[in-house]
Amino acid sequence: MRVLYSSWKEYLDRSGGPNSDPAIMPWLFSKSFRKQHPEKIREIKKTLGGQYLSRNSDAFERQIEANNSTDTRGKLGQISVPTLLLVGNQDELTPPRMARELEAEIPNAKLVILEKGGHGLYWEVPEFFNETVMDFLKGQAAVH
């Protein structure tokens, strides 16, 4: 993952500014979503490219640095709150196998793998995403 994040940073450093084609975009969406919804991809790309994924984005630069410098393995067992792990079956950036690793380390983790969707679940399958998150939160409210 560090190589991937570093390559994004290098790309952003060399890119032509906020309207350049963000290198991360293919990783956010499943192949089927990219093929079936090119207009949505263009809309999201326009929004994210100017606000977040541009070479001038301090937020994205900080995220890349945090991802490259942080290793939480061996520390996840310290999480003491119920945790929802939500991943799309077609997520190429953080695939279900990575979520299973997190589930194994986090006490009281609930893993939900959505049959459809890549990394950007809230864009690809917003109804399923929202329903899953709300069900999890309602379940927590009922316990407490």
C-alpha cells in the first residue's frame, strides 16, 4: 500500500492542478460501476478533483503521509467500542481479505461485505450503505 500511496503523491506533485485526472479514481469504484455509470464518475471526479485530489490538497497529502507512516497492526485489539467494518466485494483498494484481517483483530467487530460495490460504497450503493450503517447504529442504541 505504501508504494501505491507514494505513487499517488508523486502523481499529484507532477499533475497539472485541480482539473487534472485524479489517479485514485479507478481505485474508488468497481469496474462494473465505472462501466455502467460514466456520468456519475465524471461528476464525482469533478467534485473530488478540485476539492480533495488535487496537487494543492493539503488534506490528501496528509492522508497519504498518515497512511505511509502508520502501522496499526498489533494495536487494533485495544479498540473497545463496537466497530462496523463495511467493504464492497469488488473493492480493489482495500479488498474483503483486508477487512477480514481487521475483524480478526478488533474485539466486537461486525464485518459486512456488500455483494456490489468497490471502495466508494456510499456512491456506488448508497441505499445499501446507508441501510447497513443505520441498522448497525440502531443496534448499538438498543444495547445501550
